[in-house]
Amino acid sequence: MVKICGRPQAVFCILVVICWLFFWGVAPVRSQSPATGPASAETVSIAVQNNFPPFSFLVRGKVAGFTIDYLNLLSAKTKIEFTFVPGTWEENLTRFRNGEVDAITEISHTPEREAFTRFTSPYYLIPTVVYIRENSFSYNGVETLKGKDVGIETGIFYKDYLQAYPDIRIMEIDDTGELMKKLSFGEIDAAVTNINIGNYMIKQHVLENIRLAGKIDIPAIESEDLRIGVQKNRPQVHALLQEAMNSIPYTDYMRLQDRWIGAMPRDLQETLMPGDRDLINSHTNQYGGFRLSFHKHWYPVDFMDDHNAHAGIAAQIFDMAARTHGLRLVEQVSGSLEEAVDAVFKKESDILPAIVPSDRFNTQLIFTRPYLSLPLVIATRSDEFFVGDLKGLSEKHIGLVDRGELVDRFTETYPDLVFETVSSASDGLKHVQNKKLFAFVDTIPSIAYAVKNNNYYNIKVSGKLEETLPISAAVRSGNQALAAVLDKILQNISVEDKEKVVDRWISISLEENVDYTLVWQISIGLGLILVAAVVWLKKVQSFNRRISSAYALLEEKNLELEQLSITDSLTGLYNRHKLDMHLVQEKQRADRYNRPFSLVIMDIDHFKSVNDRFGHQTGDEVLRQMGSLIKKSIRSSDIPGRWGGEEFLIICPETDRQGAKTLAEVIRKNIQDASFLSGTPITISGGVAEYELKEDSETLVKRADDILYKAKHSGRNRILG
């Protein structure tokens, strides 16, 4: 960073940086659509899983999901007509091995399957992760799973890799839904599966006690590769499918992902497929890396510095992408935009790192989606009034640098204006200064850089346009595979990281020695557009802080109110309302999955005599101690509450009658052995009842209460059930 010289320069820097941050935006996405594939017709029977959401599953008897839509894309390109054969993974693999179907989906590559399978490249990579129950154990890698019961899907490819750890007890389960339910119910300690279907099953079955622990740290199974497998005797089908897969536009692929899969934690995202890596390695082996043709004079977006090296915003973003994905970049200076395009078209270079998409280059280039969108502003002489937009400048001469489709777009949008093209931002501002142009339109970074380097003392930024300047990368026409890989890499860089690069270049453009008169006059010009914005922003920030504080306080009070609404204030246990809610949930869970649960109702023996002898204050203290003893005696999965008066109720999920009775007996003994403040021995009686399928909650509670009544009348200080 160049040292700031003097206070006025600092003011100027701050104002322009605020202007940039205020104007920053994101441009809409453009897509490329390559031509459709072969026209040959062929019918192919293909096995698809019937319970592998969100990739393939049954909906009203028909298969749906990401894989199905992906196959439909392939069908449109190849004219292959797929006959879907749904089944479990085991059924599908058996059919495919026996030659009963021509192809199979969602198959991962393993050496032993090569004997009977022609594999396509992967069409999706799924992170393989570990799920555990809440508050069960801390997962810190595969070593943590030793001595644990770990569930996996039956026949899954990574079973052999897990078996390399003999201390891990592996349980194979046919259905992923059953796998996740067994984890929730405590029948296994952990589940290893892919993140997409795991999350889907957690939501579908409302398994709220399961959490994602992290990736499985065995390199061979970190990601599950979903491929299409084709019978060995159908090489033409395999070739057609692979060709179609290579030609699917990345934007179409991303639409499918957004529809069926949605967002994923950033640290679990897989950006590049193995085929993408093959393409990268091929370029590296042939050319030493990706060859870049960049402009010489597009300051500060894309230019050559004093050492003949690639510099500017695009250069730093490409360096960031190269570090993240292990790419090698080979710089090749080409000069003008036309020379750079020509070098790529003639295969002398591979990539144009920065270009504004334009129809005039469509026969020569494929553009990625814009990875930057730079705000456009209006620069005028400092003696001109504030210019809000271009609509009021009828018949004025406005300068533009001829970048891509910018001139055509502005000519069409503003037919009453006269647009003149200039070679650079520096030339445009020079014509404004000499009154040959009324105004010049360009991006904030370009104008700031030109002002600093040319001492344009009487130039100011007079307004901001709604339009933005999209910046894409481009490759040679016909090279869709490279375009798709490049688009993935650039879109994977966060907006925040890109903004930091642009902000840094604005700062570099402004933090050098500037003439005081220039600084003063430009600062006044910028002040006209920014003072109101800064004041408004401060008010909004202050207002937002007050709103945030109010929301935080409201949230805190809501949590307090929620806690009060479900808690018995005397004992700290759940109140009857909350117990009723849990009873409904456990009944639904038991009816759906045919799982056991039981109730324990307990009552303090002769509690009235405690109140009569020592007063209600002492009686309340006994109830408090009772609540504390119950909490200490139960398991983390049990749900205790005060049912009313001196009665307590405990819901015991995943527990049969005998298990609940054993728990109740532990509580009874702990209470009998405790010392209460009253000095009087305290005992309890209890009744235990196990839920019967489809029984209503009231009947279950009445059965437990009737058993409690028997315990009372058979001598007290006992548990019956």
C-alpha cells in the first residue's frame, strides 16, 4: 500500500471508498447453451433407486429427483429413451450384474465393478459424513469411532475401507431412513452416509436428536461419486451418454442442484469433479498451465504493470482461484482487446481473464457468468451541477470506452444522447476537462485510477447509474469443458473476497500524492453526492443498532417467557402443559415407528401432614428438593415434570415397562435415603404403565394413575407396574 500524503488526500480516499461501497452491486447471470447432441434413437432400461432422496425416490408411484431430471437432460441431447426400473440399491445392483437392465444410476467406481461396468464420469460428488446423536460423544475423526456401533447402507462401496478399522463395529442397514432412525433411537452410535440423503431423512422423519458431526476422514471415501454404469456390451450407449454429459451447460446443471439439493455448508462443497481435474492436469502437462491473454491498458481491472506482469483486479482474483484450486497460470501479454481475443481464438492462449460479454464475439468466444459487476458512475467537470442520471442530458455528448456491448446497450437505452467512444478512461476524462465531452461514464475504479495518474484537477463524480459493467472470463468457442470448469472456479470465490480485491484497488488508486487543489475540488464534487448518503447511512446504522438491541431484548424476553410457559416455577421441572405436548409427540413417534415408551407417575406419601406440621413454606422446599432429586436420578432422554400438587410424571422414551419401573425404583430409593429440610423422612409411591399402540394419552395416564393408587393402598413407599 502506498503511503497517504496529507489530510485532504485521506478525506478524498474515504469519500470515494464510501462511494464504492455504497454503489457495489451484483450483476445478473448469463448462460451459454451449446448445441444439442446426437439424433440417434435408442431405448435403454436403467435402474434407479426408489428411496435415495433427493437424487431418486418414488412420488405417487413415479420416480423423481436430481438424477431423474439429469437423465432427462441427457435424453434430450442423445435421443435415448430411458425406461426407469426403480428398486433398492441391492436390487438394482443385482439386476445390473445379471444383465436385466442396460444401465444403472448412482453407482460409485470401485475396481471390482470394472469387470462388469463401463463407468461414465461422475455427475455428482457427495461428501460422506458422520452423524451422531446430540450429547452422545465428541467426533474428531475416524479414530473416535473405535469401539462404537456404526451404521452404513447395505452394499455401500466404502464398507471395505471402514473394515480396515477392526475396532469399529459395522452394522449394514438396507434403507437410509431406517439407518437414521436406528441412530435416533440409540440402536447404533453413529451413521456414515452422504450429507444430502442424511439431511433429507432427518427432516422427513423429524429426528431432532441427530446432528452432523463432520466429514469421514478416510481419503478414499471422503466423497461418494455418483456415476452412470453401462453394460460392457453397450459401448455405443456409454459413448453417447458421456458425450452428452460433457456438453451439459454448467448453468443447467446448477439449476438442477438448486432445485433438488440446495445450499450446503461451504467447507463440505465439492467444486470440481474428477473430470475437471483431468482437464486441468492435461493443460498443465501440455502448456505448463492455463495461458492467460490480458489487456495492456485496462486500468485497474486488467493491465500490464511496469514489470510487464499481469496486474489489476482480475489478476488478483485469478491468483486467488489458482491458490484455492491448485492451478498454474501462464501469463501472455496480448495488447489490445482485439489482439487478446485473437490469441485465444487461434489457440495461442487459453483464457481471457477479463472481458465484458458481447454478442460481437459470440463466434469466437464462450463467456463465463460474470464474476464481477462494477457500478458505473458519471464524471463531469467540477463546475457542473449534480447529475442524478443520464435521462436529463438530452443531446449532450457522453464519452464511453468501447468495452463489449456497453455502447450498444447505452445507445438503445438513451436514444436522445450522443455517445462517443474513447480509447481509455484517461482519454475520456481529458475530453471532459477540455469540454469536448459533457460527461464520461465508467466504473469507479477506472475513473479513480485515471484521475490520480493524470492530475485531472477539475473532475468530479456527479452521479451513479442503475447500469453496471459485468466482467466475465472467456475461452475459445467450442471449448465448453474449459468454460464450465472456469465458471465453477470463479463462482466459488465469495462476493466478500471479490469486494476486498476491488476495494484494495480503489485505495491504491487514491492513496498517493495528489495535488491539494485537485483533492479539494474533487472532494467538493464527491461531497455533493455523498454527504446526504453518509448522513442517511449514519441514521440508518443508528436506527438499525436500536432495532437490533430491541430485537435482542425481545428475543431474550421471548425465551424467558417461553421458559416460564413450560416450566413449573417451584421445582424447575416441566409443567403440565409441556408434559401434555411431549405426550402427544411420543405417542405420534410410537405409532409411526412402533417404538416403546412408558410413563411413571409418583406421589409424595403423606405430604399433607408435612404442610400441616411445618407449614406450606417447608412443603414448598420439599417439592423443590424432590424436583432436584428427580433430575439427578433420571437419564438425559427422560422427560420429567410436575403433574400437579405433590404428583410428578416422567415420560421415558424408548423404554418398556420394566425399564421404566427400574428407573422409578432408583428414584424412590434416592428419595427415601435423602435428608429433607423438614427433618421428616420423605417417601414416594409410583405407578408405571407402558404405551399400547394407538392408545390415547388420557387412557395411558389413567392406567398409570390407577397403578399409583394401588401402590398407595398397598402400603406406600413402593413402585408398582
